[in-house]
Amino acid sequence: MTYPRSSLVPPGAPGLYHCVSRCVRRAYLCGEDRHSGQSFAHRRQWVEDRLQTLADTFAVSLWAYAVMGNHLHVVVQVLPEVSAVWSDREVAERWAQLFPRQDLNPDVYVEVLSARADRIALLRARLADLSWFMRCLSEPIARRANREDGCTGRFWEGRFRCQALLDDTAVVAAMAYVDLNPVRAEMCDTLEASDHTSAKLRLQEIERAPRLAHVALGAISGIRGRAVLRMSQSEYLGLLDFTGRQIRAGKPGAISGPTPAVLSRMGRKSAQWQNQVLATGSGFHRAIGEVDSLIEKAKAMGQSWLRGIGVARRLAVDGR
């Protein structure tokens, strides 16, 4: 059954979400066409560049992303309280960057928008809206890819998959799941080789400025300094490395080195953590969190239950 997005993502409310968009014409759209041998891997950079542009334009924090051959993962936080304090002119300028008018000078277009209070109120809401963020990501990529292919039609599936992240542990698990996508898919063996992921971007930033390794883990782009999680950047990257060695396909149990101390602070054991990260993709459904959080979310959505409550109960038992 298809549910209205608004039941999971209430309009005008802040929240943190894991979103997945998939291509409809198989991997060659962003990867390599097995029939012709032609590579379309350069499109992954299109998506990554567009993500960075949107993170700088919308009232969002971008926590993690991974651009794969035929799908895209994003962990994004919407912050309507940020767009609420933008001036009318700032709202107009940001919208004009996304949707420029070819028939108007940019400054004139901004002036026209700024003078329309009803329009500004609508655009202010859109600039803190998850569906508009994903729409502004997918549509330009689809048009550009279709021009390159000389065809028309859909590039992405009609609806993106979305999971609400209800607590800090759910956020970190979703981030790890996203950042480790290339490792799980056996596209690479190390985080350094995980192209088009937020993990590699974090590593590159630390290489340029080593002091960032000890900064508290936060958004990789967009609005910074909000909802900072209780670990440093280096602790998160160490946790990623440890988790990747646990879940790498074909190497069960091939774990070396001590268990990261941050797991104890999170109240998680190694096997429990591994199961939680993997459950992001196959165990939980519309929301991820502790049992009580999932029950409350179900009530807020007008439902008696949510798929994943049983998984959360098993994870709680594993931690005892």
C-alpha cells in the first residue's frame, strides 16, 4: 500500500531522514552499460555536485550520501526553523538560483519575487521541504541524462523511499549504512576508495585540515553546527572502518583490531551494531529507532504499528 508522504514527513516540521532514489533503466544510467560497454560513471559526479548545490540553497543539513551505479542514498535533515528567519529577499535569491528566469534579469526577478508576500511564504516552506529537495535533485539530473542519451522518459523511479530517523543511534547507523554502500557492493575495500560518498569527502577535508579529525561529528554540508552527534569525525570514520570489516561480503568474521570505544558510549555491542546497520536496508521500513520511538511515531501517523518494531525489540535483547 502507498501512503501519503505527509504522514511520515509532516509539512513544516523538522526531521532527519534516510532517502533512496533508484534509476529505472538499470545500472548503465550511472554505471557501465554491459551491452555496449559505454561508461556513464561520470553522472555520479553530476549527482554529487548537485547535492552540494542544494545543501547550500535549502534549509537542510546533509549528513551522509552515496551515489551508486543505479541508485542514490542521502541522509538529510530538514530545518524549517532556519528558513523561517530568512529575509524575504534571501528566500527570493535562493529560489532564483534554483529556478532562474531566462526572460528576466536575475536582480529584477528577485525584486519581483520579494514583493509578493504570498509567493514568498510558499517558497519559504518549499526551501525546507524534503520532497522539494529530492525533486530539485532528481529532475535536473534526469533532464541532463536524457539529453546525453538522446531520449525522453523517466530516469528515476516515481517515488523516493524515505525512512524517518528517530534518535541519534538511528542516525549514525543510517549514515554508516550509506557510507559503506560501495564496500558492501564490493566496489572497493577501503573508505579512501569509496568514491562519491560523504565518507570520502570527510577524509579529504581532514587531509586538508587535520584539526577537523577532532571536531564533533556534524553535517558534511548545508546548515552546520546543529544536532551534533556524540562522537568526533575521526571516531565516526574509525567506526565506519570497523563496521565495514564486519559486514564485508565474503569475509564473515574477518575482524581485526579492538572494538571502537564509541560503541560502548552508544550502548551497543559489536554484533548488535552490525545487525542495526544492516537492518537500515532490510529490517526497518518507514522509520528507524528504539521501540518506544517507533510506537510513538506510529501513533503520530495514525497507525497501530510500524514495520521494524520487532527488529528494534530483537536489537534491544541483543544488547542485554
